[in-house]
Amino acid sequence: MQAAHTVFLVRPTRFTFNPETAHSNHFQQPLAGLDQEVIQARAFTEFDGVVARLRAAGVRVLVFEDTPEPHTPDAVFPNNWVTFHPDGRVLLYPMCAPNRRLERRPDILEALGRQFHIREVIDVSGQEHDNRFLEGTGSIIFDHLHRIAYAGLSVRTEARLFREVAARLGYEPVAFRAYDAAGQEIYHTNVMMCLGARFAVICLESIRDEAGRAAVEASLTRTGHEIVDITLAQVARFAGNMLTLQPAEGPELLAMSQSAYDALRPEQRAALSRHAQLLPLSIPTIETIGGGSARCMMAEVFLPPRR
């Protein structure tokens, strides 16, 4: 199964620009002229709107409240610290920014464990003390159907650790390097790549190495994915940051920000609509200040449910 029926989100209690992540996340932009109270109110409104839209579309959404202390400005992006797998395994990841490491919450795992079967927790987060980082489904794009894992290497995604985790989970690793229009490493794979069961949104021009680009394209073609190639300009508007979801009834959804949707050309929307119903979400404050978008807000729960 490529699309999850259930996701969990964290409602951001103290959402702010995070200076600890800005050196590697060039998508982050402060909003000048707005005080923190206004920013927080907008973040709450956008977050609650996302939850309402997802639930109205038939997706099971679990919401956890962020805690006022310790201050975790990026708590709204929980997909970076944990993944949940269909065989009951949970994996905890090492985070680059020290204040993002505080996002890992045992209480969330305990709450999910009351609804789903967790048979093993694999904790590789200690690797961060050796400056080895791998940030969940920010770093890794999983092709669950074909057991392939894709990763754009960066300061937040170490090659050897990626291969080790892929092997432990039983996935074939495909690594490459991707760069933005200014020649800077793209900090997370999931801002330039998204996988559905039968399609792949990817910015091929960001993979400057010809051999690496050819290897990724060949892998996607071999697994039967229709490639929707986006530009670096579209990446800058988060057109690569999308997630397929399976509602209780009806066709799959493809969740994305309104900015991402607006950036797509008509033929790209048409191609994606052959595979899923497009679901744009309005999150301009969250994605501008946080430097992450709709996909980053959702942690998929593939765990088997308790009966």
C-alpha cells in the first residue's frame, strides 16, 4: 500500500521562524511586519483548516497538541522524526537541528500504541550525536509497493546511514544529489519528489549529475511510474511536496499546498488527476516561515490497527 488511510498531525503551539534550521533550509522566509501573536493565530487557522479539509475528504486524521515547553518551532512537521510501518515497526530518526530533536515524543507513541500494534521501535536517533542525520520522510521517499527508497543526499541525509536504514527495513536504496536554482543542496528529498502508486512527481533538472539522474529516471520507469517532471521554479513553490492519501471511500487523494497547486501547469494537473483527486490546502504562513509544506505536516500511520 502506497497511500495511508491514517495520518497524524501536531497542532503548533509556538510556531516561529527557526534559526537553527535556516542554514540548510533555504525555503524558510521570515514574514516581516507581523508580530508573533498574528503569526501564531494564522498558523492555528491554517492548521485547523488542513485538518477539516482532510477529514471532510474522508481521511482519518489524528491530532496531537504541541507542548509549550520545550519550545519546538517546527513541531508542525512530525514526518521528520518518525515513520510507522505495516509490519508494526516504528523508526525514530536523528535530526540535524538540536531544537528539532525535542520533537520526538514518547507520549505520542504510547497514544498510537493504544490504537495500533507496535511490535518494535527501532531508534537510530542517537546517530545525531555523531553528526549523522536522516530526517524521516523528509529525507526518504519510500516506494512501498516495490520496496525502493529514494534519497537526495544533503547535510540532513547521510549516505551511509540512509543505506543502513534502507537495508534494515528491506528497501533497495537509490541515492542522488539535488540542487536548487542557486546551486544549493536541496535540504529534503520530499520538496523535489513525491511518489504515488503509479506516478512520480520529480524535478529531474535538480539532479545535475547525468548518471544519477538517469538512474533515478530508469528506476521510476522500471516500476511503472508516470513521471511528471516539475521545474526548479515549481519546486520553490512546493510543487514537489505532495502526499497520496487513501480516504475511507472513493479514489486516492493527492494533498498539496494551494501554492503548489497554483504552480502546476494545466497538463501537469491533468496527468496527476488521472491517478488521484487533487486536494489543495491553504497554508501560506506555515510554508513560508517553516520552509516545509503540506506533505511535511503529515506523518503516515501504516501500522496494523488493534481490533
